Amino acid sequence: MTLPKARRDRGRILTDKGWKRIWDAIYLKFADRPGLQKISELTDPGLNPKSPSFVSTDTVSNILNRRAPADKAKIESLFAAFGLRLEADDRTSGDISGNLAPATTPQTPQNLSELPDISGFCGRREELGLLKNWISVDRCRLVAIFGMAVIGKTALSAQLAKQIQHEFEFVMWRSLSKGPLCQDLAIDLIKFICHCQGKKLPENLSDGISRLIEHLQAHRCLIVFDGVEAILDTGGLAGKYRSGYQDYERLFKQIGESNHQSCLLLTCSEKSRDIALLEGQTRPVRSYKLIGLEPMAAREILQERGLVKEKSWDELIECYAGHPLALRIVSAMILELFDGKTSEFIRQNTVFLGQINHILFQQFQRLSVLETEVIKHLATAGMPMDLAQLRGGLSAPVSTSKLMEALESLGWRSLIEKIIVSGNVAFTLQPVVRKYAIDR
């Protein structure tokens, strides 16, 4: 009689739930993404009494990357090192191929009543890839997207939130267009996350921010604040908060600097000064300047609008710097006046603004006196100018440091562009901005 061979125990592999639990615990423990060596060291019982046995870097890699099955005892040790108890649904039997058993993913609680319609969204593949990497891989705590008015910041953020929402326990979208007070908004977020089950709500801003940070530590949340420019001041340099809204600077600073597992995503037509101080290429606070659409996506807009396909499309896209709304506005005019023939419009040798006038009017209302003069000088000159040329052409003497502040502010507002001319830095305007500045 031939006895059946004993089935070899090929170890265990983390389920989606278990994988998420251990990674959340790792990011809660370390301020930045740790290497395998650091994680392995934390499992040494001599250094960490919570861990029953040491787990090598190779085994840590197999467990965290779900590359190959690992002994149940090793997985338990890794979990214990981070204060977790391995549960039955955290693991599943594995084979050499590393195939995973199906895992049930819970529905993410969402509060997206203010989320805009993004049915016409196109392009932005590179931007989405970069931002997803910042949030999902680098685990950034605060990400700010800034750029010219109606360049597509809100649509990009909405598309991004839609694509990564499954990675979070809670997803919340808030528009700041009506200028909610910081304390009211913090309490609103707390109420949504904890459902106020028998807990007293904080009565002041300090307690409110502290309580919110606690929830951002306990749960992985994605919070989007859209239209942050509504709480920023006008008539001065970019990035300063309106009277009564300075508390947001405190909120953003604490979210950016506190150790938690969540992400706050901001959209704004200008970069704020506190974000500029907090951000860095390897830090958990980063900002991204959104510019116009790449040519292929811009052509999709012209095609969707019904323009006659011509080589002159590229010239039109360059003239309007791929600005999606500007292209839609000028396309409507070309259809109406030139039967959809872009070449006929290009022959007029002009820049059509139409409804773009109102958008630029609102942005120019935010400028300081010196910023307005700098733009006017660049517009009338009609050519790039370096720092010395700009300073020499202003109507009244101004120090180099003051001019540099104004140029930095205009860059944060996306109203000037920096280029290299003969090896030197020079500043210029997009055709649309130049046309508006000359006409106003």
C-alpha cells in the first residue's frame, strides 16, 4: 500500500488586509519610508522585547512585498515588533508563485458631496503618476497643487482622489470657496471620521487640531481642500492668509510635521508661504506647479469641440500654453466666426481672450502694486528681460531684494515664466497674459 505524500507547508502570504495593517504600522513608527535593514533590526528581541524572534532582511522583503511565502512565526514576529497581533484574515496559505487568495476590501467611507464633475477630464497621465507616487509610495502627509486659475487643478485632484480612494479608510473633499473658519472645518472632519460616538467635541482650535491629528494617526485618511486661494489675502505678495484665517497656517504646519499615515491634498491658484517653507524633494510635504496640457491632450479638446483638423492646431495650443479652458473658449469663437478653421484665426495675428478676461481680471486683482508694474513692463517690452533690465525699466526706483520678492510672488501665481537667454535667467509672459496686461 502506498501512503500519500505529506503535503508540504509552503508558508503564508499576507492578504490585502494584513499587508495594509503592517505597512500602516511601519509608517506610523517611522517618519520617512524605512529601509529593510531598519525594519529587520526592530524585530531583534534584544532591542525590542515585543518581538519573539529575529526576522532577516530577506524574509522581511518577502513578507512586505508578498514575493514568497514565509513561516507563520516570522510573520507573527514582524507584526509583534510593531505592536500588532497577527489575525487569521491577515494571512493566507501561499505557493511558490506567490498567488494571493482573494481578499475582501471594505467600502471606503466618503464625504464627496462637493466633488465636481470630471466627465470631460483628459490627459495629465504624467502628473497623475507623479502625485500617486508621492502619496502612495513616498507617503507624503501634505501635497499642494498650485497653478494659474482654472488650469485644471480641481479636475486633476478629483481624478487623483478617484484613482487612489481604495487605499484609504476615509476620503473627504472640502471646498474653501466660502471661507470656512479653520476650527469649524476641523470639527467637521472629526465628526465625519469618528461619528462623535459619545465623545465630546473640542471647544478650541488647539484641541481641534490635536484631535484631528490623532484620527489621522489612527486611520489612513485622504482629505482634499479645494480652492485654498479663497482664504489668502489680496493686494500684497502671494501666499499670505486673510485676516481671521491665519489658523490654517497652523493646521497645515501641524499636518505636515506630525507623524501620521494620512494625506492632505490642497489646490490653490498660488503657493502659500508656509508650504514653501515646509516642502522639500525628500520631505513629506511637497508642491506641484500645474501647467497647461501636453499637446496630445490639448488636441483632444480641439477635436471634441469640432474644429477642422489642421497643422495650425499646434500653433494655437502653443499660443494658449495648453490652458484647457482657454482652448475651449477660443475654439467656440473659431467655430462661430471661422467655420472651425484654426488657420483662418491664426492669420488674424491676434490673441482672443473673450471670457478669459474675467479670469485674468480676478487674478490681477490679487496683485501688489509692484507686481502689477512688473507685468506691465514685461508686456510692453514684448521680450524676455533679466533682473537688471527689469529694475532699470520700472517707473520708480526699487531695491533688488524687493524686485526679487515680487518676481517670486508672480512665479507662485504662475503669471510669469522663467527662461534662459544666452546663459542668463530672464523673465517673460505667456501670450494670453501679455495681451490682457496691454489691453487693461
